[in-house]
Amino acid sequence: MKYCSAAHCNSTNIKGPTRKESTFLYKFPNKVTQSSRWLRWKAFISNQRKDFQPTNTSYICSRHFSETDFENIGEYDFKVETLKLDPG
């Protein structure tokens, strides 16, 4: 089962009836093709877990992002399957 890599967070994918009751996991970005995003995510987790090294099975859950980080936030409650992270 997949879990969030953030310290003290054991969130998994949970599809609730509303966005506020749902949690989505996002795979850690590719270090080569998305280096700036990879560095930001690694810095965020490393602030909590000093020896953290992302792998191809590392995830961060939607609870650690703000609403402005998603490109389809307004559509979610209209039965969009998942929230898409803004590529920036």
C-alpha cells in the first residue's frame, strides 16, 4: 500500500464524497525532468525527516498542498476523479 512520505503522516488515497474529505497521493517528481519541483518537494520532506532520500515509490499526499497548487480545484466537487497538481 502507498503512504505519504511526510513525517507523522500515514495518509493513503481516500476518495471521499467531497474534496475536503478526500486525500490523494502524488508520486515524487522525476529528479532529472522535473528538477525544480523535485528540489522543492525534497526540501519540504527533509525539513521533517533529515535523512530522507526520495525513491521511485515516494509520495506526498494532498494534505501538504494548498488549494492554489491544484489546477482543477474548482471542478473536484463536480465528480472529477482526482486533483491535478499544477505543473509549476
